[in-house]
Amino acid sequence: MSQPRPSRFQRPGFGGPRRSGSGGGGQPMLNLPPVVTAILVVTVAVYIIQMLLPVNLEQEVLFRFGFIPARFGGPLDDVLTLVTPVTYMFLHGGLFHLIINMVFLAAFGSGVERVMGGGNLLLFYIVSGVAGAFAQYILDPTSYVPMVGASGAISGLFGAIILMMNRVGGGNRQQVLILVVVWIGISVVFGMTGMPGVAEQVAWAAHVGGFLAGLALFAILFRRRRS
């Protein structure tokens, strides 16, 4: 694992197995749907550009396009601040941070896109990421520490996956409630204690905010599809 640069950024972290295709019959190892593929390619390309920049310029990019809660507590000092609740999702603090998020984007996002469609997948991703940013703002509105990473958006996809699986399994609300409580609990614990192998502070509020946004958005979209 490479050491993240710089080390003063908050990020939510994920870890888990990579989803892959069968690998047989000439099929690609990763058979991802198009919108998930596009988000993954753009995010990786942004990270490669980060790594090619001089350290001082990379830090400037992270401070300018990362989400800084204190910027939203008064008059905006820069019009670019308005786009940071979206742009922060495409920046990462290190290779390990990027890999974990992209593995989970492939795992959760593929399921959402195949069931709900590419447009809804993109909607889940952006809305959940923005919700995660402002959940972090509510928790710590005076912070000048930039938050970077896609974990708030991916938490929203995980929320959608939980409800999708619940619908397929017959609709056990108690199981859903248990999973919601467990996920929020894990997010808070990692936020307070840190994650193994991760030096930066974990922005747990972004996990929770994105997750709850994904749950709410799925409920809205599912009702519309059923109607």
C-alpha cells in the first residue's frame, strides 16, 4: 500500500473481495455495466492525474476540490466551492483508498445499475455523495480539513442493495433494521477509532449520510417503478 499524500485528509474506507466475471469462454474478467464502468474509469483517471502532479500542486487540487465544511458556514470565497460536494467523490488520498472504493463501486453499483438502470445508478451515486458531504458538515461545520473519497456515495449504493435484496427475499423489515443499525454502528466505531492500515481520519458522518440517502432514494424510486 502506498502512503497517501497529503496525510491530513478525511476519508471513509472500505475493504472486501473483488467482484469478477467467470473468466471463461473469452469473457472479460470484470463484466461491469456501462455507467459503473464510466464512473470507475473517470475516478481512476483523476487519481492518475493526481499522482503525476507535483506534491504542492496535488495538495492545492485536494484543498480546492475536496469538501471543506467550513467553506459553507458563511459567504462563499470561491465559486468552485459550490461544486465540491460532487468533486470530492472523485478524489482520493492514496492508492489503498482508491482500490477499496472502486472494488465496492463495482460490487454494489453493478447490482443497482442492472436492476434500476444506469440513470438511477448515477442518481444514487451523486445524491448519496452529496448527502454524505452535508452530513459531515452538520457534524463538524467549522472544520477546514478537506474530505475526499467516494465512500459516502458507495454507502448509498449499499443502502439500495440492502433494500433490493430485502424485496427479493420477501420483505423482512426486521432484517433490514438490523443491517441498518449494524452499518451505522460500524461506521461510527471506525470514525472514532480509525481503520486498520488507514492513517487518515475516517469521515463516518459521510458514511451514514450517504447510506441513509440511498435508503430513502430507493424507497422513492421503487414506489415510482411500482406505480
